[in-house]
Amino acid sequence: MSDQKVEPQLSSASRRDFLKASTAAAVSGTIAGSLAVERSAHAAGRDELKIGLVGCGGRGTGAARDALEAKPYVKLVAMGDAFEDSLQGSLRSLRGLKDFAERVDVPADRQFTGFGAYEKVIGAGVDLVILATPPGFRPIHFKAAVAAGKHVFMEKPVAVDAPGVRTVLEANKIAKEKSLGVGVGLQRHHQPSYLETVKRLHDGMIGDIIAARAYWNGGGVWDPRKTREECKSEMEYQMRNWYYYNWLCGDHICEQHIHNLDVINWVKQAYPVKCNGMGGREVRTDKKYGEIYDHHCVEFEYADGSRMYSQCRHIPGCWNSVTEHVHGTKGAADISGHTIRVKGGETWRYRGPNPNPYVVEHQDLYTSIYEGKPLNEGDYGAYSTLTSVMGRMATYSGKEVTWEAALNSKISLAPKTYAWDAEPPTMPNAGGEYAIAVPGQTQAV
């Protein structure tokens, strides 16, 4: 794998690529009216688009449901997950959807489990695969799907470390050469209220952007679902409780906060050149919470000198906010609130339709495939993932981290072997406790 140096400031051509998804989504209202035309055709000229689901947890089940709702010619024909119980629970849920049940055609011989399930789903005669496992597996699965010539919808983040980001970027080059559609679950790019707000910011409504704020502060996510005694191995224990281990999740700055960081990159049409930050474990300190932090605060700097101030927190009873804001020379905007205020002048608010963006992102991808002009969101998905990884590198190490250093880091979080009896990258001590990153001591880049 060759190292890549990527300039975080976008060229004019890159800006056009960055906004490609936005352009497609902006006309989704018109496209939605063409469902009758699409009902019996798609890019391959058949009467259905066969999809396979890899990763049958809550998000994977939701993504499959969104895909079925998106287009009447979508048919779910294969499913795979590491765990049999997850697969069966997802299948029961999808078969219980009265509006779409007839398009859930997954017999026993197209249900696959184990670490190799993704390869079997890819080889089960599908046109497109939905990749929704914990993100640590995403680079491997994406590379395999592209090699097999499959269209892909993959959830964010697309990796948890720099080697994974580079794998995705390299595989995406091949996806472009093969004219494969690649969607990434950063659904705000397909949400009309975001699209219109960002367009007005790009058109200069508040002048030059000089500062930005991004938040994902909340009480946290689900507690670990299985005890060590309920699992047959350390590998199973960590995978059942995947959110709390960096090789699987990347920490919540990657798994959740990527959405907010991505929005600011989108507005800036650029990526940060460096960052610094701090974080730690304040309340989620029990050993059952693995190795991730419960709070991060990062200052990102762009090439033009502007800053993004970023917070993400999993601590109950505190101020909560999942929002994005920018400040310009002529005003300010609450992007998530779809409101723009110009100094001494007007206040604009989006008042148009707001269809479910989780469905619209699938509609836009499938329509683009049908029209022979497949969307490819792989690059900006990878670069926004790197933004969040770079933030984690800064909080864990306590050091300033540059974009180039982050992208070219050799530190891989992946296990050496994927097997139930193999050791995960992080192992507990005799007391079941995991090593926690210590700023000033931990090497994270």
C-alpha cells in the first residue's frame, strides 16, 4: 500500500466533486416523481436491483429498510453478520415490514455468518452491497466489494485509522474506474434543508467563513450488551460491545461526531491542515467501557487560518447539542437549524420540505446508477473520516497533529488475525481493565 499526500485545501475540480452529491440531491424532488418510469428498470437493465446486507445490527437493519423504501425495484436477497442471532433478529424485523416484506427474499442458503460472511454476500448474485458492520471492518469489506464490481452503500465512518483510510481511497480509485456507485452514510448531504443552507453560504451570504463550531454532546449510547462470562472469547466480547473498542469503533469522535465535522468541511470546501485537542474519561470509567474516552474537545485549523472548534461528549446531565454553526465576515449561520443571520439585515430560515434524508441518500444513489451516472462519495467520506481520526490522534496524544502526518500514519488498529480464538489488538489485564490513552505519553500518530 503506497502512502498518499493529500492537500487539504480543495482545487476547483475537487470542489466540484465535493458537491456532486449535493447537486444530485438537490434534484431529488424531481427524480422522486419518476418512480413509475423506474419501477421496471435499473442500470443493469433488469426489473430489480438486488442488494445484500453486510452487518445486521440496528443501523444495518435501518439501512436495509431505507433501501427498500427508497425504490420499488430494490430487493434484499442476501444477508451476512458475524453473529447468527443478529442476522435472525434483523431478518425478522425486515420481514415484518408490511409494505416491503414481499421484497425481502433471503432464504437460508443466502444467510451467512462469521468473519467471512461479507465475501459470501458479495458473491450471492447481488448488484449492490450495504456495508453496515462496526466501522473497523469497512476498509476490508469495501475493497472486496469493489474488486467484485459491486455498487456500494457504506455507513460512516469508513475507517478507524489512517491505514484504513488509505485502503478506502485506493479502492475508491478502482470504483471510479469501474463506474461503480458509492454512497456514504453522511445523509446531511442529501437533506434539502442542509443543501439550501450550505448553498447560500457558498454563495457568500455571510461573507468569508472565519470560524466554525461543531457539537455532538449527549448522554451517551448503549451500555455494553454482554458480560465477559456470556461470551466464549475476548474477541466475541469486544465485538458484542464494539462501541467501546477503537479497532472497531474509532471512539465516538469518529463514530458520531464525524457528521458534524463533515458539515464544516463541506461548508469550507476544504479539510483541516492541523489540529490540537484534549479529552479523557470523567464518568465512564468502569472497565466495562473498554478503552474509549467520554469527552473530546478539538481545535481544527484550515489553510486560510480559520478555525473549527469541536466538542463531543458522552456524559449524562450536561448541556447537550448536536449542531453545526459558522461565523462569517457578514453574519452567522446555525447550519443544523437551517437559519442564517446577516449583520444588520435579514434572517433567513429554510421552510421547504424535509423528506427523510436516510431514505433520500439511497434514492439518489440508486437513481444515479439507473441513469448510468453513478454517484461516488467515497473520497469525501474517507477525508471526513480522517478529520475525525486526526482529532482522536490529538486528544489521545496531547500533541498538535497535521493532516499529512495523520494521513500517512503507520499505526494500524486492526487485529493480526480475524478469528474467534484470536487476540484483539487491545487485551485486558488480569483485572479485566484496558489501557487508556494518556495525553503526553501515548503515541497516536
